[in-house]
Amino acid sequence: MAKFLSQDQINDRNTELDFSTFLNIMYRQMKQEEPEKEILTALSMIDRQKSGVITVSELKAKLTRLGEKLSEEEVDEMLKEAKVGPNGTIKYEEFVRVICLPTADY
């Protein structure tokens, strides 16, 4: 069972943090941030026609130039998960859903 830390314990950098408590803190943080919603909002701004698709080049530009900038290699790795249409477009809602899935922990 995860224990909760007092504010003094949180401020004390020498306090030990057990793994269960760490996971609990990270889970609560992830629930507050809603990364999937934030990414969808950012990508929907590119989609001026509100068609649900953007081009690969638009996605690359957004991911490498804005916010937490990703490298070209990181973007290429992410695009391996994307279903790119024959005209070079991606259904970004589906793409975001795939990249936001938790990674398998084997």
C-alpha cells in the first residue's frame, strides 16, 4: 500500500521514496496533465479544414519546432506507428491514441 508523504518530507531531498509511493505520485500527475488531450488540441490547430487529417510534413514541423522539440529521429520513430495514407496524410486522432498508449512492460 502506498503511503503519503507530508509536505516536510516532500521538501526534504534526503527522504526515501518507496517505489509504490513513486508510482502513485506519477499516476496522479499523469491524470492531471492529460497529455493525449493536449496533443490533440495542438494538432487540431493545424487541421484548418477540420477533416481529422494532417500531412506528415505538417506533423513533423509541429513535433520538431514547437513545445518540447523532438529530433528528426524521434519523429521518424513515432511515424513508424502511424498509418500514413497514400496522399501523405495521417488521421491524427488515431495517431495520438497509438502514441499515448502505455508501453508494454515485459
